[in-house]
Amino acid sequence: MPELVFFSGTMDCGKSTLALQIEHNRSARGLQGMIFSRDDRAGEGKLSSRLGLVTDAVEVEDGQDLYAYLVDHLSQGGRADYVIADEAQFLAPEQIDQLARVVDDLGLDVYAFGITTDFRSKLFPGSQRLVELADRVEVLQVEALCWCGARATHNARTIGGVMVVEGAQVVVGDVTHSADEVGYEVLCRRHHRRRMTSATARAAALSPDVLPVSSS
Ligand SMILES: Nc1ncnc2c1ncn2[C@@H]1O[C@H](COP(=O)(O)OP(=O)(O)O)[C@@H](O)[C@H]1O
Ligand SMILES: Cc1cn([C@H]2C[C@H](O)[C@@H](COP(=O)(O)O)O2)c(=O)[nH]c1=O
């Protein structure tokens, strides 16, 4: 039975790498995938992993009908044996419904990859629809870690390493810190709730309040 599978996790847990592996294994056996992505860090029409692998993808546009796109492609003699959708959190709920229709009416497996929640730990609308519709939700096995060593379950947005809680839901970026640019950091729930990033934890550890009192 064809399936709609949602591979979900935090940022930087290997979702795009897995998408590229699934693509590689199937294309090595002569199958052809339709690869969708949206707002990948590597640029328009790309699906990229931090391990350095990248492949071309169809850049999904606002309002694009993904079911109609596939029907057009197939009816013009194109081939698609399965579908991969990366950065699926950026898709509109209607586009997730269209992917479910691809499974049910065209009989293709659809593998969607994305983060479930945003920097405020609220569901992305596309991810919410995936949780509602997917045949399976798979959590990636290689866990990303919080600075404290616990499993990272939440995504923090940072500016200069400090967690922020205001701003647009979508701001494309990476898990890096620079002085004034938006970055992201994965945290455990405890430290996300306390807004404690690696930078603020380090600063707190160095603060005079918590330094051992000198005996001299
Ligand atoms: N230099 C490296 N050596 C080994 N593994 C790495 C390296 N850099 C990144 N990775 C792995 O790649 C993962 C990120 O993969 P990626 O597919 O880009 O994540 P996602 O799509 O979930 O954001 C990291 O969790 C880590 O396991
Ligand atoms: C938490 C959060 C993330 N984003 C953006 C940042 C990245 O461009 C992608 C996630 O990509 P990854 O391959 O999973 O690392 O999502 C955002 O726009 N808003 C957020 O709240």
C-alpha cells in the first residue's frame, strides 16, 4: 500500500540526509522520484544536507497544486515512482492534502520531511496537517542534542546567541551563531522553556555570582 510518511524532528537531526538517502537508494534501482522542496538554505530548487550532499528539486510556490503538478507531469509522458517533499513545514495545509491525494489517487509513496514546531514551539500549519493525515509519523533516530547533553526536542531562534520569542514564523536560517544575525539552536524542553541557549548558559557560568568565592 502506498503511504504518506512524515519524517519529523528538530532542525539539524538529519532529515534532508535521510531524504537524499531514500532518493539515492531508489534511483539506484531505476526508480524515478519527484522531489519537492521549499526555501532550502542552499537556494531555490535545491534539497541539501549539512553533510554536503545536494540534489535538484522542484521549488514549491505559494498556491501551487502539487497533485495537479504531478498529474500534468505524468500525462505529458513524465515519470514519477515516488515523491519526496523536504522542508514540508513550509507547505500550506492544502498542499499536504494534495500530497495525500497523490498517495490515494495516483498510488505513489510520499515521503515528507520537516520540523514539527517553530521557534515558539507552535506547530507549523503544514506540519500540523501532516500529523493529521500521515499514515505514519517517524521520528528520526539520530537525536540532535541540547548543549546540556539531553535529547533536543525544540528549536530556538537566536540573535547573537540569545533566544528570541518574537518574530515571523518563517525565517530561513541555520544552526549557527553570529553577532547580529538570526540563527537557530536545538534545545531540550527544559532549556527552551528557560530560554537558556549555550551562549547564555556559558555567560551565566562565568558570571561573578556563581564563581567560587576566593579564600584569600
Ligand atoms: N561534519 C560532520 N560529520 C558528521 N556528521 C555531520 C557533520 N555535519 C553534520 N553532520 C550530521 O548531519 C546532521 C544534519 O543533517 P541535515 O540532513 O542537514 O539535517 P536536517 O535536514 O534535519 O536539518 C547532523 O545532525 C549530523 O548528524
Ligand atoms: C525553528 C524555525 C525554523 N525555521 C527555518 C530555518 C531553516 O531554514 C528551516 C529548517 O531547516 P532544517 O533543514 O530542518 O534545519 O526552517 C523557520 O523558518 N522558523 C522557525 O521557527
